Amino acid sequence: MTSAPSMTSTVAKPGASISGNSALADQGQEILALTKRLFLQLARRPSTLVAGVLQPLIWLVLFGALFAKAPEGLLPDGMSYGRFLGAGVIVFTAFSAALNAGLPVMFDREFGFLNRLLVAPLRSRSSIVIASVLYITSLSLVQSLAIMGTAALLGYGWPGVYGLVLVLVTLLLLVFAVTGLSLGLAFALPGHIELIAVIFVVNLPLLFASTALAPISFMPTWLGWLAALNPLTFAIEPIRAAYAGQVSLSAVVLQAPYGALTGAHCLLVLAVLAAGLFLLIRPLLDRKLS
Amino acid sequence: MSQTGEEATVIELIELRRNYGPVTALAGLSLTVPKGCLYGLLGPNGAGKTTALRIVCTLLAPDSGSVRVGGLDALAQPRAVRELLGYVAQEVAIDKILTGRELLELQGALYHLNAKRLQARILELSGLLGMDDWLDRRCGSYSGGMRRRLDLASGLLHDPAVLVLDEPTVGLDIESRAAIWQVLRQLRDQGTTVLLSSHYLEEIDALADRLAIIDGGQVIAEGTPTSLKSALGGDRVTLRVREFSNAPEAERVREVLERCPGVRQVVVNLAQGHSLNLVVENATVIEPLRRQLAAADLPVFSLSQSRPSLDDVYLQATGRTLMDAELQVAGSRDPKAERKQAMR
């Protein structure tokens, strides 16, 4: 049986979907269903959500207390350490949550659930990635807002309406970038043990080598340079400025060893980083998902 | 099954080759599945069945060869092929934290069913597969049989023209197995083309309209179960001179038997305590054969006679029984490497 004309072609309508809907409507349906699954998992296993809020909260309370008696005038503009630390912990919260974005994807790879998704006639396999990004973005923003609320209750201030918008935009850019990185790792590494190891190794050093816990002026030159190049710093400084009531993007937020950085500089760097990382992992995702 | 090669073909695999590193999984496998046929792939573990099915389902690309499903080139139009296919994988990947219904709803959305049709299908399949009591419980609490039923339901949700199942009843309880067999037969009767793999002879013998025996990544025999068995001819005899003989004794018996007139073939069956599997021309051969053995001081301990089975078809084609082939690969399997093959 090799003659093509006798093959049944009536069963197949290439290009047309079962639903008869537009490609966009179909993809919307896919993304919605995949995102819903992640939220159902979260609702039934809320420990990651709780831990994601608890950990930075402990940082905020304990680390804040550790330096509560720091001499006045030590920090820029006579800021209290709690206030200084607030911005760092908010960014750390969003960063940690986003860094874990790859874990559910990795488990789906390992347990074969991804194959179940890939055998379905998805309009676009990018739906799988988009669902992860939507999920982790909402999760990390909710966690960050919880920390912001707690910090406000502890008397560490609140950024005001414009400031809040600035804070959320900054966090969003950072979360996109880190999610891209984590999803890339989830497809590049062989298993979840390796992914967790990388998350473990990356997490704290990036925190310490940023301006989350101390200003650059406290640091030796080499660490100051590292902190001034660390993406976390580019998120922390505009948020810290917003908390201090400064929402103008053209105002200088950090004196880096290589020059003064404005809020606009910081956001631009984060946006370029996020875009760059997604462009970087795209060939990898294409290969793994095709 | 009245379809022949001249009529509609739904799945056509030509000269598929696929290696995993140094391991050859498929070595030029060709296969044709007619429309509305319940088609079985029979072979020991490691024969290449799963690899072939993964290629049909567009999860894997062959190194070379062509794949057509429903008249479409699966390598050029994978998405259109996916719409035609339902796939029930061997390793049941289930999100334990979702309920059966939620999993089916997710699956339905990925196949772009509208809400009304989806709910109707879930209701229908849940009844068909006897899952009503379990549908709203979390999958983590399901037994192996219930998981497989859920998997079958999710493969059937979009009413596919072709259903592909990889070892659908392996390790299942009898009730679940019977339920799945019944559904597969119903589907075939309604015109669905079903392609399933199995290393259970009885399963393929009982279910399949046609089958291909696969060994070493190739099809080594193909046809209906009846035609394959009757083509062999002769009667089958299983003979023992002791409950469990050792290898040298079995060899001695074999030498005696091979000299008997009317005996076509003698194989020592390692898996069954060195019993001897014979192909004889007809029943009249047996009495002289008993006498010969008694004369050689090897009196018959037990003897059973039967018409050819699919195992005999396999034996004829490969020179070993399916059970022996299974035992041979059992020790050499590498679960880690196999998981890696399935991982994206």
C-alpha cells in the first residue's frame, strides 16, 4: 500500500481547528486552561505561596532588627535601616519567586506531563511558556504586595500612588527577566535536582552583591562594582527612591562607580535584560517544544 | 475486518529509522494500518514499539523514513495530525492534584473543544469507562486501573479518528483490562482506527484484527492472527521429561526428538524450566515419539498438544519465545536512559 491517492484524506482538514475558531481564540483558550491549572495547583498546595512571603518577612524583621541601632546619618538622607531594607526585601521577594518559575515546567518535563501537552494540537506551543509567565508574574506581584503591606505596618512607609505604579512596573520588568532565565534553565538542565541547585547557588549571592542590604558606599570597591552591575540593584534603587517620595524618572537614584544612574536608566536596563533573556532562550524553547 | 491493503489506509510508516545514541530503536520499520482496523504491535520490551508510536504521535521525529496519518505527512503537518490523533502513553502522566474532571477540562481546552461539547463528552466518557464515582476526586487517589481509564478518556475526548495506545493494559487489574478491551472494540466497531502495542500475546490475539510482530526495530511478520497462525501449519507440542530439567538433559532430549520422523522443529524453552517446544506434522507423530524417548531412558513426564498460537508465530520468526526475549532484555534495560529518551 504505497499509492497516495487511496489514503483517506476526508478525515483531515489541514489548517482548520476542531473548534472552527480563530487561531487567536484557540490560543487564548489554551493559555487560559494552562494558567488555570497552575493556579489550581497553587490553591491546593499553598505552601510555596506562604513560604515565598514568610522568607522575606523573616529577612525584613530579623535583618531590620539587626541594624536597628545603626548610627543616624550612616545611610543616605538619614534613612532608618528598616526603610532602607524595605526596598531590598521587596525586590528579593519578587526575584526569588520568579527564579522558581522553571520548577513546575521542569517537573512537567520529568514526569511526562509535557508530552501530554505536546501531543495536543496547540495553536502555538508558546502558550506553555506564556501560561508560566502569567502565573509567576501574578504570584510574585502578590507576594511582593504582601511584603509591602507588612513593611507599611512595621512603619517602613508606603510609596503613594505614583510610587506604587513605579514599584510595580520595576518589579514586573525584573520578574520577566528572571522568569526568562529560570524557564531557560528548566529546559536546559537535565533535572529538578540541578535546577534547585542552581537556584540555591544564585539566590543569596545575588542578594548580597546588591544594594539590598547595604549601600554601595559601605562596600569594598570590587563588591561595589559587582553591586552596581547586579540586575537586582537596578530594581532596588528606583523602588527605594519611590519609597522616599521621589517618582521622577530623570532623578539620580544611584551613584555607581561608573557614573550616576537615573530611574529611567534602571528601568531601561531591566527592560533590555528581560527582552535579551527571552531572545536568548527562544531558540532553546523552540528546539525543546518542537 | 474486511479492509485490505487496497482500501483506505490511515497510518502508513515507511522505512523508519531511529537511533538513541549508539542504540538502534528502529531499523527500517514499515507498517500500514487500514481504516477502522484494530491493529496490534506485538513484540518484547525494547523491540521499538514505543518509539514507533511516539513517531506516529509526532512526539518524536525519525532519523529517516516517512510517516503519513490520515493522508497527511506527519513530519510536515504535525499539528493537523495531532488533531486526528488520540494518544494514550505508557507512562501515565497525570497531575495528581487535579481532579479527573479538571484534567479532562484542561485536555479539552488544548483540543479547543467548546464548553458545551466538552462537558457532554466528559459525561459520556465517564459513563462509558465507569468513572462516574471518581471524576471529582483528585487523580492522586486513583488506582492504576482508574488512571489508565482517565488517560483513555482524555485520549478520546476530541473523538479522534485514530487512537494510539502504548501498552494500555500493562499491570492492570482484570476488571480494568476488560473495561478497556470493551471500549476499544466498540470504538473499532464505530469506525475508529485503533493502533495499540502490547507484549501480551493473549491481548493481541483477543483484540487485534491485524497485527505486526516487531523485533529489533523491524516488522518480522504481519497479518491477521488467524492467517499468521494457520500459515505456520502443524501442531504444537510442549513436552517435559522432568518438571524442571537442566540444560544438558534438555539437549539430550532435543537430540532424540530431532531424529523422530514427523518432527519439524525442536526448541528448548528456557523460560519454562527447559521444557521442549516441538512443531510436529500431526497427532500421529506423538506415540512413536513417546516410545523413542522411553527407549533412550527419557520417559515423558508431561505432554500437551495445541494448535499454533501467536507465540509460535513469534518463535518461528525469531527463533526464541516472546517470554525468552522478555527475560533477555529484562536485565539489560536502563530505566534512566529510557526516561531521558521520553524527556523533552
